[in-house]
Amino acid sequence: MSKIAEAMRETAQDLYEAGVMSKFTLRQIEELCLEPPEKLTPAEIKELRLECKVSQPVFAKYLNVRPVTVKKWESGANSPGGPALKLLHIIKNHGLEPLSI
């Protein structure tokens, strides 16, 4: 989260706690502060998988997708979005450990 977005969120939280802002408005501001994950290139996805030292089928298991999906991401035939993209960023920032449940 950017410094400006964080400052805005903290100010909104303070206004809510002071009784000046409704909970609904606070939630709207918090939602605006969340930045969507940036897209990853096919090369970045493949590099991420190789850094984790796993095959496409194993990587797919961690992401709860089919192996062919990972293959398509890495070839550029398709690109991840939504929850899959968020999970890829979690792996990028924290490794596979958070998904080892």
C-alpha cells in the first residue's frame, strides 16, 4: 500500500473512531486503498515456479488449478487473474510456505 493510501486509511479509521464517519464509508475507503496485483508475464511466472523448484503439476496443486493452466500461463496462451494472480504474488513475496496447508 502506498504511503498516501495508508495515510488516508488511517485518517478514515480515526474519523470513524471519533464518530464522524460511518462504518460503511470507512469500508469504502479501505476498499479504495487496496491496489490490485500487477500482472505477471509468462517469463515471470515460469521464473517464479523454477525458483520454487517445482514442476508445473506441483505448482498447479499449490494454486489449485490444472497443470495445463500453468502451462498456458507460462506459454502466454492465457494469463492468470483474480485469486490465482493474488496467490502468485503471495508466492512471489513469501514462497510456497503460506500455501502449504
